[in-house]
Amino acid sequence: MSLKNSLIVLWVYILYVLGIWFFLSGYLLKRIVVHQNSTVPDNIRRNFDCKSILSLKHMNFAENEENIPDYSSTKNYLKRFDRAVIIVIDALRFDFVMHQPDDTGKNFYLNKMPVFKQILEKNKNNALLFRLTADPPTTTLQRLKGLTTGSLPTFIDVSLNFASSEISEDNFIRQMNAFNKRIVFMGDDTWDNLFPNAFHRTFPFPSFNVKDLDTVDNGILEHLYNEMDKNDSDVIIAHFLGVDHCGHRYGPKHPEMTRKLQQMNSVIQNVTEKLQNDTVLLVLGDHGMTESGDHGGDSTQEISTALFFYSQNKLTTFKTIDKIPTVAQVDIVPTLSLLLGLPIPFSNLGKVITPLFNLSVEETCFDEITDSAIASALAGAENAFQVQKYLHAYNQISNELSDSFMTRMEGSLKDITHMWNSSHKFMRLVISLASEIIPAIIFLGIMSYKYCIKSQTVSAVCVKYGIFFVCILTSLRWWLNIVPSNIVDRILKGNEVILTRAALLTSIILFIGVVLFPILSERPWEVPSKEIYSTSFTCVLFVLLQMLFLVAGDALSPAVMLMSFSLLLFAILIQISFDGTESHLWTDTIILSLLARHWFYATAHQPTFTSIQWDAAFLLNHKEIHSYTLSGALVVINTFSSFIFHGLALPSILIMRDSFYITSHSILRLHMKYLLCFGMKLLGTVIASFILRRHLMVWKIFSPKLIYEVIAVFITMISLVLSHYFIIRITSLYHKFIRMNLSQMFSSKDQ
């Protein structure tokens, strides 16, 4: 490729990236982390006027903070418990917990945890059950952040689910450490990444092997009861993963789900029997699951989970009603903090669960309070004071909240915070729309403008036998999936993944080899140029198909095979319909781009996070993930395989024409036309997302679609660069061999 053409491609790519960046920076919200921690003096003081507390509008938190009396020498009037046991059951959907009297017993997940109903009937004032609503995205990492900080995630935070790092903002765990409380943790190792060196004792287990239903849960049970008997910890956290993994592997409608729910039922029953009087038990889910066992979105099944409080002593005088009350997941943070006598984390946006503070005077330490409503108001005032301070601090950093807005905010702190977080920067979106249209104009301009060895033998041998070797390995791998597992274990002794690794590694080496040494003939000057190009492209696409077979898995390999057949049929139709002109070039390009999109859906993919095929991450290791980068790359290749395949196959539109002749300009024009097809689709998605940014389904449908379109464009760009390089490489080497042959012919004549 000439320097001029390279600069044109680079310029167009940069404009594309800038346009996407401008739009996403205004469309996808990003929350600023406030690095401040709550301290004891931040709390509402014990002798603060209760009448003022009941009317929050009389409290000027921002200006009169210095007038609040010192609190450090008085006891914490809202503290209810010294210890807590927190059991997190991953993907505990609410209907797994709620008793269904009409159930016939044939359902695999209904009424499998009767312990909740039994406790609520036996000890009405010692237990409370809530429907817990999680904020999307319903991925484990984002839910753990919400459960410990009380903050709300943004949509783009879902990308961090597999790259967890230490939480830098104030959180419940940090407050526990600040007050020298000892925490014992066991379960999902994500906690260890989020809170390094924060636990008194820790028993983490790998969390990403969704095929393993029991290792994490059984590991927890080896330590949970012993830790409760030791009495040397203030908080015990146990995060069970079996229910979530069962959902991912089998879905909720499977006998294994019954087994896991019954196991969790026994765990909760045993824990309640061991619970001491000064300890509160929390059982909760971080999110739910769909009927297919997935999560990550904002459907009712995904965001609906359960929260259960229990204590040996009277927990509340709150009178339960037939309808289970609903609370937000972030409400756990301020509630648990106050119950244990801790400051509410600085970044919290949740509100206290008031039924837990509804106790009569003789059952509390409220010396000066005679009404349980005032007790709830005190907890609410503590909560409101913390949220007010956080929003003032946040506004000082971002400077995006007006004075009038800050004044109105005191009426409904959490609701207005939600509204503010969902606001969009209108002008930036308008500018970004213009930046998306610019590349389309440039494409049209480029398209309308008219520009007035022996080493190859090694490559041919490697391709000939290498492809055969990969086919043998792939076929053997498929055969091993059919035969009984005991025979496979006897033959390979648990090392069946070696076949996959060998096949994938060989395919990668072959792919690189063919790209670097594409001339597969010892005497290329004796072969028509069209056959040189077609043979090289056929080989590179065939090697790529072998990799896609492996990444797609056994179930979707037939779809990948059909995708290759459709491309072959398309190439034949191009050759048959070619009339010697370029009149059909636009049509062929559009059809190829539509084929790429068709096979995206035909390989069982959808532009939603819940449809991602995570099995590809475990292709090279069936038990656990050793490299998140490699596993992530495999998932991306699995998801966007059709775009990779058709992008690399683009030059076949020129190769299959009878009057074949490739120039740098012709391949550049084809490159730009194909990219324009994706650019127009992306532009339409951007406009739709902009218009429907207030739509109810914006984060469920339109935003995931936008993210998928952006990634598809970037994947297509990379594929086009590779195909462009490949065609230029073939041309360069072919001309080199022609010149060598001519020079040898002339030298022999001279002699």
C-alpha cells in the first residue's frame, strides 16, 4: 500500500474513533469517585433536637456542621448488634425464596427453601423478609460494589466485571477496619481482589468456572461453622456460588438447581441455630437470573432477589403485611452500618430500612426517645446527613449541580440523585452526531475520486500438512465429546484439553505463516495470477475456519460450517454474474456486509450481555481461568467471528471476477465501501440511541446494541487491515518472483 493510501485509511480510522469517543463520552455516564471517608463526628449527635430531625428541611447540613455537639464521648444510640453473619447466595432469585402455596412440586426451584417460611411463622418479630431490587448491570462485581459502598453503577461498569481491582472509595469493609473490627471471609475470590488485606482471615475460591457447582460451596462449609464457634470475629461473610453456576450451566429448571437450593436451605437452618444473641444474620442475593440462567441486564427476573434479616432477640415490632415490602440493594449499606454502630460509607446513596429501627423504648438504648417513629427518623436523619455531605463533595469535584438544584435536592435526596445520574450532556451528543457523519462524507469522496523463491516451498509444505494435522486434531476432539467420559479419562487421564491447545496453536502458526508467506507455488510465474490470489486466500480462510470451529464449540460448529458454505456460494454467484464492469461492486459489498450480520445471529449471538457465550473463555482450560486477557480474547472472537471471517474474505469480491486485476486503488475503494456499510449502520444506531435516550428500555436494548455495533466496527477495521495487508503482500511477492524470473531469462539469453 502506498504512503498516500495508508494515510487516507489512517485518517478515516482516526475520524471514526474520534466520532465514537465523542458520542460515548456523553452517552455512557461515568461516575466520579470521591476519595473521602465517613468518620464518627460525621454522625448526627445524640442530643440533637428530635423535633428538628422530624423536619429535615430545618437542618442546614452544609453550613451548620460546626454547631453540632461533639459525639466522640457518647455511646452510639443506633447500634443494635455487635456481630453479623452475612450469607450471599449468588443469583438467588426472589421466587427461589418466596413460598408458593399453589406449587405442584414438579418445579425444580419453587419451595425448595422452606426455612424462610418456617422462621417467619415461628418468630414473627425476630425475622424480616424483603424483596431486594438490584440496580443494573446485574453482574457480580458491580453488585458487590453496590453492597459495600451503597453507590449506583453506571452502564459501562459492566466491562469491569472480569477485571476487578481494589475499591478506592469509602465502603462498609473499610469502616469495619477503621473501627478495628475483625472480618472473616470465605467464598468468591472477587472479594479478595476488591478488598486486599482487609480480612482477618480469608478463604477464597476461584469463581469463574461455571461448570463447577460444588467446589466453592463445599469449601465454605468446611470453615463456616468452625468460624462461628471461634467467636473471635465481628463479621463473617460467606459468598456461595453454586446456585449461580447451576443457572449458567443448566438453567433454573433442572434437578441440579433443586439440589443446590436444598443445600442452601440446610446451611441457613444450621446458621440460625448457631447464632448468638448479639448477632444479626443477613441472607441475600446479589442478583437474580433469567429462565436461561443468565444475568447482566435489567429484566425483572435479573434484578429481583431476596433479603432476609434474623436475630435470636426481637428484631422489630414492624407488623408484616401480606405483600412483601421491596427495598433497594444499596439500602443494605446504611442499614447494616447503623445496626453495627458504624458510620455510613461516604459515597452511599441508599436509605435506611426503617422497620429495623421500629422498637419500643424498653427494647432499645434510646434514653430520651419515647416513640419508635422518632427512632426511625433519627436513622433517616443520619442517612440524609451523609448523603447531603456526599453530594456537596461530589459537586465540588464535578461542578455540574446548580445552586437551585442543590436547594431542591433536600426534598428527595436519593430520587433526585438518580435523576441527575441519568441526565445526558445534550450538546456533546449533538457534536458527536456530526462527527459520525463526517467519515461517511469522506468515504463517498474517496469512492468518487479517480487516481489519473525457494522459501515459499517451505510455506506450501507447512500449509499442506499443517491443515491436515489441524483437521485430525479437531475431528479427534469432536469424537472424544461423543464417547463416554470414563473412556476419555482412561485414554487422556484428564488432559483432553491438550488436543484443543494443540489444534489452536497449530492453526495460529499456520495463519501467521500463510499471511507472511502467501505464495504457495514453487514457480509462481507459471501460474495465472488469479489462481495465486485465490489459492492463498482459500488457505488463509480455511485456517481461520479451523480456529473458529474450536472457539465456537461443538454445538455451533455446524453453523460455522454453513457460514463458510454461504461465502463459497456467494463467490460463485459473483463469478457467474460478472459482466466485465464494476456495476455490481456496490451490491456485492453490501451483500457481504449483510452476510456478516446474518451469521452473527445465526451463530446464536444477540446484542445483549446475557447472550454472551462464556464457555469460550474455558476453551484452553476447563477448570479455571489463568489469563483473563486470553480468555477475554477468545470470548470476543467467539462473539464477533462472523465479522472477522467476512472482513478477511472481502478481497474475494475482486478475486472472483474473470477480468481480474487488482490495484492499490481498487482494494482501497473496496475497503472503504465495506467500512461505509458498517459506518452507516453505526450512524443509525447512534441516532436511535440519541433519540431514545429517555426510553424505558434504553439500558436493556439500545445501549447494548450501541456497544455491540461499536465493537463490530473496530473488529471489522482490524480485519480489513489484515486483508489489505495480505493482498498487498501477495502482490508484492508475486511481482518479486516475476522480476526474478525475467532477470534469469535475460541473463541466460545474454550467455
